[in-house]
Amino acid sequence: MKKGLLALSPIAVFLVAYVVTSLIAGDFYKVPISVAFLVTSIYAICTCRGLPLRERVTLFSRGAGDSNIMLMLWIFILAGAFAASAKEMGAIDATVNLTLHLLPDNLLLSGLFIAACFISLSIGTSVGTVVALTPIAAGIAEATEVTAPFVVAVVVGGAFFGDNLSFISDTTIMATRTQGCRMSDKFRVNSMIVVPAAIIVLLVYIILGAQIHAPQVLPQVEPLKVLPYVVVLVTAIAGLDVMVVLVVGLLLSGIIGIAYGDYDVFGWFTSMGNGILGMSELIIVTLLAGGLMAIIRHGGGIDFLIQRLTSHIHGRRGAELTIGGLVAFTDVCTANNTVAILTIGPIAREIAERYDIDPRKSASLLDTFSCLAQALIPYGAQLLMAASLAALSPVEIIPYLYYPFCMGVCALLAIFFRYPQRYSQ
């Protein structure tokens, strides 16, 4: 038991180093999240037993250099370059002005939420949706004087709607494969759990949107400058890889910016470089998180957690809660909901078979609780990306994540009240 708790202790160190310290200081900018991860990583390497120091560092480095981590870094770099070059040539301002022209004031929030839900459902990735819509959300916040964390949270919440339900989402594919059910069946059950949450949140945004007032005199719209975002959204929905989508958007921003005289070729390069540098903390945090997870896994932290939770299951409700709790906590450790499902999936299937839980229900719970945890951790890729693009602290966004909170409540109600009944017998 002591060994398992020691392996998990880096998580407690991180919470103290970042969350508790920031709360004491009354400012989440006082402690950079990269510093909190550095302190935690040093602690994890020091407390990792059974290996010489050099091998501990090698283990940490292998975790940081995992192929999934490297793929994420590519996306961060391209997203930073695209966002900066598009902003420099006026694409964000043009898109915001067009949005304000097309949508009435009271539908700005609900329209943004619907757009995030639709795009994420179409492309199957919350990160891609956050990249595409966060700059627009930040621009709308500035134009309407609504707090930026609130508007950005609208996008992040909608992004997780599709991440949870989309047929081409990694989490959906992994959840259905590990539980042995069809994606269409999982979608049917999952939608019964989370669509009510989306409807409730949409109504909330419609009500809150009544208080929004856009500027009376709007700048003239420059339609051609909106094109990079339109192309990014269309190509993403068409199913192109997110890296290809970002490269296309980056090239288009450069061509239009140079044609309009917003910058020359070297100015375009400079804006790209600034955008990449703006992603530096996000890249560092992602690398440190990957290495940290490797240390925790090597120390037996994940195995210890699984063993402790599965030993106290009582009845079907307890089994479903355990599946949700296991995948959520694993996501907190890994900061990757796909990896969390991959790790817990086989155990969840064993629990489901032992307690006669419908595999469509267990797949839905795996996906939903992993997305819930991923949406609420300040060091997850989605929140870090959104915060970086909007120049915010990720913790500022969390209190406004209405959809993930509501989704979690609906998932718990589905467990306690055996809903949907057809798949809970």
C-alpha cells in the first residue's frame, strides 16, 4: 500500500504546488503551471525507487517522447503559427465582425455553443475545435465586453460534446473496441445520457445571451480575410487530418495577408515565429506531463489505484461508478482521455461482464467520464490550448465550463437511476 501511495504522491505534490499555492496567493498567474510541473517532475524522479538516477531520467524522457506526445506537439506548433499569422493579417477581427453582423446579440453565446458542438461532432476532436473557435470567441468577448473566460468556456464545452459522441473520435473508437460493441449502439446510449445536458446548457446560454449587447456601430466586414477560418472549418469537417488543416490555413493566411499588405513574407515568418513561441509553455507542460505519467505508471500507481477501487464494488451501481471513477482518475494522471480509456478499457470490460453491465452502457460511461475529467484538469491539452490562444489562465476557464459539469451530473444520474433503462437491466 505504501508503495502505491508513494507512486501516486506526485499528483498531490502538483495540486499543492499549483492549485493550493495559487489559491493562497489569490492569483493563478503567480505560479506558472510549467514551474508546478517542474517541481512535481523533480519530486517524482527523486521518489522513484529501484532504479539509478540516470535510468529514472531515461524513463521520464521516454514518457515525454511518446509518439502521442510528439503528435500533440506538432499540432501545438502549427496551431500557434496559424493563430498568430491569421490574427496579424486581421482574420480574427474580420470573422468576429461578420459574426456580429449575422447573429443577433441574444444568440451569440448559443450560436457559438452550437457551432462548437457541430464542428467537434463532425471532426471528432476537441483540440481541433478549440483551435478553430477560441480566437473567434476571444474576439467576441472583447467586442461585447463579456468576460473572456466565460466565452472561451462556451467553445471548450461544445468541443467536448463532439469528442464524446463523434463516430470518428479516438475516445469513441477506443471505448467501443475495448467493450466489444458497435459505435452506432454506443452513440445511441451515450446520446441519451449527454444530449439532455447539452439542451439544458443551450437554454442557459440563450437566457444569459439576453444580457449581451454588441457595439451599435460595427466595422466594415472584409469577407476575404474570413476565408482562412472558413477553409479550416470546412476542411476539418470534410475529415482532413488536423495537421493538414492547420497547414492549409497557415498558407492561406500568409497569401491573403501579403496580398492585403498586412505584412510581407518576412513579416509573415515573424508572426509565425511569435505564434510558435507563444506555445512554448504548453509544449513544456505537455512534455513534463508525459514523463510524469511514465514515472507514476512504473511505480505501480495506476495498478494500485485499480486494485483498491475494484476491491470495494457492491452491486451494479457500484460497478458502474467504479468504471467511471477509474477512467476519470487515470485521465487526471495521464491528461489524455484516449490513453485513459485504453488503460482502463480491459478492466472495465471485466467488471462489466462480472456484474452483467451492458457493454454499450460501459462504453458510454468510459467515454463520458474520461471527457469529463479531461475538460476539468487545468493541464489538459484542450484547456491549455484555449488559455494560450486567449491569453488566459486555464483555471480561469474552469468555473464557466457549464456543459462538462452538466454532462457529469447527467452521467451520475444515469448510474443512480439506471438510465437508459433498456441498457441498464
